[in-house]
Amino acid sequence: MSFKTVRGMQDFLPERASKKKWIESICKSIFESYGFEPMETPIVEEFGLLAKKGTGGEAIKEEIYYFKDKSDRELGLRFDLTVPLARVAATNPQLQRPFKRYAVGRVYRYDRPQAKRYREFTQADFDILGSASPLADFEILAICAKTMLALGFKKGEFKVVVNSRTLLEEIALCCGIEKEKIVDCFRCLDKLDKIGEKGVEKELKEKEISSKILKQVALNDLAKLKLKNDEPLKALQQVMGLVKKNRLDKFIEVDLSLARGLEYYTGTVFEIKLKDGPSVAAGGRYDKLVESYGGQKTPAIGGSFGVERLLDSLEKRIEKKASADIFVVPLGDKAVEQSIAVSEKIRGLGLNCETDLMNRGIGKNIQYADKKGIPLVAILGENELKEKNLTVKVLKSGKQSKISLEKLEKLRKLLE
């Protein structure tokens, strides 16, 4: 009987897993450079908590991993990292404000599996709770651009598109759309990338919603907007002013068609889109979410990177990282015993060291190290034991040299 992964989930073999971990480490380093701290929450949450976000309710059972435990409690696997954050904030009012946290973890959705779309995937989440200042909005957007650049994306390969939920609502009202139909309108607008303007126009007409809003958002010019209430416009202009002053406007731009269908957004919304590719991150301001979970009134904004989506786009660019810096090959029983102590000394220098566990010859061990991308092979045989040194081969150049067992720090120079 053979086994395979559960439908909609995938294995990450060492090479791909190491590239995935590299992406996660870059995200973490950028988050930490802005003063964000790590936080972890359980994968399993109460179903009532998961159902409360937006207007999910009982219907959300069809979209998530829902189950009952042995005590008949209704539970589910988290479908994002924002809901657990809101729960933590609601139940820990003593948290210092602003509360800046990041989390990198697996989330689960019972979507229909498609190409590059899985039921288990990793999010790199970053949020600021407690600040209603446009400075918080700007910082989140800046992190988006800085992370993409740190990952190796260049100007023109991505863009951070920004809008305001409240501004879009004001545009909708000025286009004669009834307040109770705004949510449906935004759900249609959210499909512009998938079905195009004509497809959205058709859906709006089917729902008896004015398509006048399509012309307004197509202008994509804040200066040409005529609104009854211009406060949302001023707020977005303030954020984009900070973007321009800090020379990030070549990466971050306004897109008035961006709707972000989730109803809990209350202000700035954004997505990171790849040129000729999918979005790899998204987020926005959600000032009422923590309060809806029984917490204090807490303005909040954050975003989330899809790690697998980044991996799909970057995999060919990321260099394979070797599992070790040096591979020690002992020849003979005495050398095997001594190689353990030598390897520990090498590790004590902060170098990663692997040793032969298969009792293979030099040739096969060199093949093994070369295939794994390990740069140095150190041979410890009878002659080396007598002379108290290692014969070290640099696989890339083929050059060999002798290094004293008392001066193993010289291995660093061979790695340069």
C-alpha cells in the first residue's frame, strides 16, 4: 500500500524547503528591522472565533477545516494569522501600544485545489495594533516594498497598489450606489483582474448596481475626484505624500479599482502584484476587528506575504545553499574516532560540518559532497593522523592543501 500527501497539501524536499526558509528569514529580518516582535498562536482555534470574522457564520464551515474534538467542542484550523492576533489583543488589553508583531506560520483553507493554490500554505504576517496614524499605514507599505527588494525583485518586476476602502465607499455613494449594495459592488470590483471590465460590468448589471463606478475608478486620479465627503481622500493623500517624500513612489502607487472584498477593512487596503504574475501579498486597515472580539477599541493595520507564491516566483533565482561548509572523510577505524573530535572543533568555529556515516571511499564521498554543494572535503587518514593535519580539497577549483589540526580556523580562508 502506498501513501501520498493529503489533497491540496505538498511536501517540501530539502532543496525547496531551504529556499522557502530563506524567504521566511528575509521577511523576518525586514520585520525585525522595523521593531516588530515574533508571536506564535495555535493552529487550532474555536469555531466561534473563526466564524465571527466578517460575515462568515455557519457558512464558513464549507471553506475551512472544521471538526469536533472528543469533548464535542467545535473547532477549526486557522485560515489566516489575523484572527488569532485579534483574539490575543482582545484578551490581553495590557499589551503595550503600538503592538507590532509578526508571525510566520501555516494556515488552512478548504478551497478547491488548483494550480499553485493549496489548502495548506504559509503566511508571513506583520501588523501594527493601536495606532490610527498615517505613519502606521506608511510603515506597513514601506515594509512591503523593502521586503520585495530584499528578496531580489527589481523595479518594474512588482508594484504595491494602494487604495482606501472608505474612499471607494464614498466614490460608490457619489455614483448612486445604494449603501446596502456597496459590499456586493466591491466583490464585483475585486474580480477586475480575473474577468476584466466587461465581465465586472455584466455582473454589476445582473445585481442591479450602477456601472458608473467603473469609469470613476478607471481615471485613477485622486485630483479629479469630486466627492461630498473628502476626508477619506485626504487620509489617502497623506499616506501617499509620505510615500513620495521617502522616494518609494516608484514601487508604491494608487489603484482606485482595488477593492479587497473582505468586509472588515476600514481604510487603507493594498496588494503586491508581480508583473505578469499573481499578487504575493495583501492587507489593509481593520480598526474594528479587535473590538468585535470583545476587546478595546483598537485601530489596526497589517499585511501578509504568501510564502509559497513568493517561492514559485523566486525558486529559479535562489541559489542552492549547501547543508554544510565542510565534509570530513575518515579513512580507517582510528581516523573515524578522531574525526568525531575534529568535526566538533570545526563546528565550534561556527562552521557547519558533516561527516561520512556510510563508510564509503574518497571518490564516492567527494561525489556526495559535490552533489550537495558542500564546498570543502577534508580527508583524515593514516598520514594525516601522523602529521596531525587534514588534507582539504576545494571542490570548485580542485586545489588541495594541508591544514594543521591545531589551526582549523584557517578553513575559513578556503571558504572565502
